[in-house]
Amino acid sequence: MTRTMKDSAGALGIGTRLAQLGRMSDTHYGFVNTPLYRGSTVLFKTLDDLEHERARYSYGTAGSPTLESLESAWSALSGAAGTSLAASGLGAVTLALLTALKSGDHLLMPDSVYLPTRALCGKLLARFGVETTYYDPMLGAGLAALVRPNTSTIFLESPGSQTFEVQDVPAITALARERALTTIIDNTWATPLYFRAHEHGCDLVVEAGTKYLSGHSDILLGLVSANERLWPRLKETYRSMAMLPGAEDCYLALRGMRTLHIRLQEAERRGLQLAEWLAAQPEVATVLHPALPSCPGHAFWKRDFTGSTGVFSFILGPGFSREDLARMLDAMRIFGMGYSWGGFESLIIPFDCRTYRTATVWRAQGLCLRVQVGLEDFEDVQADLRAGLDRLTGRRA
Ligand SMILES: *Cc1c(COP(=O)(O)O)cnc(C)c1O
């Protein structure tokens, strides 16, 4: 697939922008990268400076060059008015929700949302008087029927976690504009490189930097970018909570950012190759990859996204037992079994969304697995999965 990865906001190509964004070489003796600033205290020279807060930086929680490099780079990359950071992706989801909501509000959440986000709504937000209604992620303009007088916010996650439904984002943000609602989208899968969430009308955009931005499974980080309307409120919420990430994690995220486009291109190529191969295996019933027509919302992906990444799911044919699955997974050699994704290593994880969905009925019969394709040699990755499928069927052969 050839595609010019031009950022629609600027004349420079995406690789050039990723190489240049957030750098402050002039203030760091010419060194290419912004150094790792650790610290709580920032010293003022005079009483007058202190009283008038006349300093570029004033205290650790109020920012440092390391954090600012990442924030400014992410805002530019996302086409946002501003970005605030969090110590994890889930922290960024929390920050975005606390920015948008107040006590007594009603919130709309897709049934396909990242599971810990669901827990946050049911526990913490409920305790603060926010009521959540789950909706079928395939609803677009039809979501209007669920809007109540006290609805303030529509949350989106596209594609959905584990099940990869791609949402009709423009239809939902049009509805939100018409009813003066705030929209938040979890854009972790696509990143701003493959889905321009603010340009599609989203107010707040969440990215788990833990995944592709980091790219190496060695940090936890979250980012929330805001458009002009929401930026003052996001900044205020962030400053009140002061739940910022450590400087070293921001430094590593900036390092990851420099190669994000190259890693995503590889993830896309390998992801598609593995998805198409899996779709042709006799043990596999359905592949849920946004770039394949078998994925719900594929037409929206085709219309709105400029690429796909290396995480997707597949559903096995009916009749396999937990023991069959254990035989398959326990002996994988390349694929590790673990949460998260976006790193250099291949991962596989089973899931069962029948246990928590409330707005939709999951009709698939077979066991479900999510894979993340890593940077190992593709032949090894594919052979490991094929051997796994052989073990799955072994007893029945
Ligand atoms: C992983 C993930 C998160 C949470 O990120 P953490 O850094 O692990 O807290 C949020 N949303 C989505 C879609 C994710 O995949």
C-alpha cells in the first residue's frame, strides 16, 4: 500500500515533522534531544521574581522542559490547541472524563470500550453522580435517541477494544455539535498518524502512549489533547489534579516518537499480512481487522482513516474447548501472553466480551483471540501461530 504520510495540517511530511517536533536545541547547548529534567523545586532569583511568578518554570508539577517538549510535539502532531499528560493511558481517560463531566451529568459510552474505562464509569464516576449509558458502537446519528436533557458527553473509542468495531465518528460529532455536547475519543489504536480525531470533530482525544508512542513496552503514559474550546478546561483540570508522569517516561516517549511512523508502517504491513493469512486458516471463523471487510465498520475505516496498525482479533470456529485453547497458548514460542500492545514483541490474549457487554449481544460462537504483531521475522511469527492452531485441533485430528 503506497500512501503519502503527509500531515494535513502542514506542508512537511510526517517523518520530517516527527524528527523536528518538540526540540529545543538552542536552549540546550545544541544537543539534539531535550534533556531529562528531574525535579520538584525551581529556584527564583529575587523576591520580586517569586512574588510575580516571573520565571519560565515555577515548580515540578507546573511543567519542565522535558514534559513541555512532549506536550508541544503532541499538540502539533494532533492539530490540537494543547496537550496534558498522564501517568498511564487509563489516567488520560480519567483526566479527559473529569475535564468534560460534572456531578449530575449523563455520559454515553460505547459498549466496545476498553474494559478498565467501563470500571471507572461504574465505580468512580457513579460515586460522583455521573450516570453512564452504554450504546451500540455501530450507532451513528441514531445515538440521538439516547441523548437526555442532562447528557453532556459522548465518549468514543474507534476501533473498539478487542472487538474492533469502527465508529461513524463524523456522524457522532455532528450530533454532538448540534446538541452542544462534548466528545472524547480514545484514539490509541490509530494514533494521530492514521486518524485525525480533532479534524473529525472530537473535542478531547486520548492516547495511551504506553502503546505505539512508547513502542517498547517499557513505560506507562497517557496523553489528552484538546481543541480550542476544551483546552482551558483540560489545563485547569490537569493542574488541579497534578497527576503527571515522570520525566524519564516522557523522555522515552519523545524517543519513541521519532520512529513512530516507521514502526506504524511495519505494524500495518505485518498486521494486514497476518490478518489475511489467518482469515484463510480453516480453524478461523472471522478476522476482526478494521482494514478487512469482515470487520464491523470497515466502510468507516476506509472513509476516515489513513492506515491501520498491528493489533486485531480473530474468532475461532465453534467447538474448541478451554483445554484446546490452553494447549495452543501455553506452548507459544514467539507470541507472549500478556496485556497491552504496541511494543516490539508479538502478543496474544484470549477475551470473552459476553461477560461484560450490556448494550449489545455478542453473537459469535467461537473463542476469541487478540493478537499484536511484533517486529520479529514474519515467517517465525506466522509459523508460531500455525503451530498453535495445530495444537488447538490436535486432539480432534
Ligand atoms: C491500553 C489502553 C488504555 C490504557 O493505557 P494504560 O497505559 O495501560 O493505562 C486505554 N485505552 C486503550 C484503547 C488501550 O488500549
